[in-house]
Amino acid sequence: MVTTNKTKVIIMAVILMITAMEATAQDWARWRGADNDGIVKGANVNLDWAEKKPALAWTFREAGMGYSSPTVVGTTLYCQGAMDSVGFAFALDTKTGNLKWKQELGREVVEDRENCPRGSITVDGDRLYLIRAIGQIVCLSAADGKVIWQKDFITDFGGKIMSKWGYSESPLIDGNVVICTPGGSQGAMVALDKDSGAVVWTSKEWTDEAGYSSPIVAEIDGVRQYIQQAAKGVAGISAKDGKLLWSVDVEGYRTAIIPTPIYQDNVVYVTASYNSSCNAIKLVKGSDTFEAEVVYSNKNMLNHHGGVVLMNGYIYGFSETSGWTCQDFKTGENVWSTGRTGEVTKFGKGATLAVNDRLILQEERSGTLTVVAASPDGWKEFGTLEIPERTQIPTTDNMVWAHPVVANGKLYVRDHDLLFCFDLK
């Protein structure tokens, strides 16, 4: 076959078009997105809701009870739920909201709050990974939800969690391993072969009780490591062999350690609520380990479970001490805040998601979403969106605790059995 210049041009154009399509795809394949930072980058979406409110595309009514946030790859949404204390995973067509498959996972019974899952599903190629509230990590087929393998945190790893709420972690896939945090004396963190579930290593030197946070991965001075919060504080674990590289006990950590850590430029940032603290920890590499220096520790950002994001040198999130807050990442000082009782806005505590240069904040009491500028110049709104209805499932707190997700031009919002899809174009 002879390839002409015209044919070469056509082939190149097709390649460029496919590459552009892949580059602009905005999948949300795991908790807090591709970079584990809670930020959607480069999305072509409508974030001026005062001018044009997002249209409701569809509503799915059979998500069951659950606080799990959805994950989205291509035209498929994955999530967890429970009905009559039986847990399940399910997949939806994002174009129609129709159910693709549903896979029961067994009894889901926890001592505190509802008998339902909390963590998000992680998508890795043709497989899914999830952690159940009862303390099981499960690998499923993405095509039909069939169980491939599973491990039990308690029986297999001697797992121990800090209270009775139930495991809330979302698993981390890194290369050929899946990382999870059973907690306990045998090793707080475990690396499993993602294909078989076989144990690769356990963090025998780090034996803290598990919290409710999810780990992140970072390459620091040439050393790949997993950073995670647990009952007593935060630690860095070697990706190579599970050795403890550094750890910092945090004063006041006692009840619910939930927000995902943040890493940038050799600094780890963690926060928790219940009169705890936020902490910035600078890491300096030694010969075999790292020196961990606490740069600041204060109560300017006491975040419960809505999470925080770091954008252009500033932390944004809801603080139990000051309401919605912008905090200087470098110094720890507050730049602005709304006030705990809403002096600037009556919009209350909730989840934080960043999209381009703005924040989508979801208030937990009502589920109402507000778009706000991600700017140190102050609170500036760009409109609100109320969810069409609230769940009728009776729960202890009656709160919207699943975090909103933006993927491929759509906004997904969950209130237990109700899963709403809004068009952001």
C-alpha cells in the first residue's frame, strides 16, 4: 500500500482528533479525582448558575442507603449502596441513568449510624476496587460486577478502627498494588496485589488504629510513598516495602479523622475536627527516612468530613471554628472566612469540590449547592442549585454526606437512594 501525502495528513488529523478527545475527557475514576486532590481541571462547563441553572438530566431512585460518592469513567457511573442491611455495588449508564448491573456483596452492619457503605469505588481498567463499611476490600469486574477476590480487614489483617462508625476509606491503586488501611497491631497499612489480592507488604512499623481518611501517593525527593491519616496522626509509608519513612502524632486526634491529606512541595497538610487542629508538615530526606518538621499547627481549619482543596497557594473548606474559610497554605493564617454562624452567608457546613477556578460547595443539611470563586479576595457567589427532592429513607442525621462529583460535563449529586445527574453544558 502506497501512502500519499494526503493520506498521511488525514491519518495525522484523525490521530490528533482522538488525542484531543482523550485529553479533554473528564473522568472521575476514584475518590477526589485523578490526582486525589478534589479538583476538576480544564472542564468546559457552566459555573455561572445565577445566569443559567444546570438542567436535571435524570434521576436514579434505587441507589439504596449510603454515603458513597460516585466515580465515573466514560459513560459508566459506579457506586455503592445498601438495602435492608445488604450491601451492593452498581453501575449506571450516564447518558440515561439506566441500571447496567447490580452486584450484592453481603450483609452490611455497623455499630454507629446506618448499615450502609461510606467509601467510593476506585476504577482501574476493567476492574473495580471498594472497601465496605464492615471492613472488607473487594475487587469486582467492571463489566458485570462479578466478585474477583476479596479480603477481610479483621480476620485477614487484624484490623482495628478508631471508633464504631465503620470503615470509610476509598482504596488507592498504584501500579500493580492496591493500598488500604485496616489499622491495628499487625500493620496499619497493607499493599495487596491488585490482580490476586495477595499480600505484598504490611506496614509493621506503623500500627495505628485506622481512621476514615483515604491515602494519597507522592514522590518526595525520589522516594515514592503513601501518606495517610489515622487515629493518632499522619505517616508516610514506603511504596517499595511498607517501611515507615516518617510519622507525626497530632495533638487532639481522638474522634473522627476523615479528610484526605494534601501534598505539595515537600509539605503535607492534614486537618480534622472535634477540637483538633490543622497541620503543615515539611519533609526533609535523610539517609533512609525523612525528618518531619511541623511548620504550623492551629485551629484555623478544623474540617470534619467535607474535605478541603488546595488551589494556587490557598486551602479552601469549611472550618468548625470559622465557617467557610480561605487559609494561606504556607503560613496557616486565615485570609477570609464567612463566620461559624454565617455572618457573611447562611450557607452552612458541607462538602468542597473545585472546578477550574471556582468551588462547588454542598451544604449538608439541605443538599443545596453554591458556586463560589476560589480566590483569596473573598467570598463571591455565582449562583445556587437546590436538589429536586430529599430522600424519604429515615436516617439518624438526615444529612447529605456523599460528595458531589463533576465528570464529563455532568454534575452528580447523591442523597442516599436518590442520585441526580445535572447537565453543566
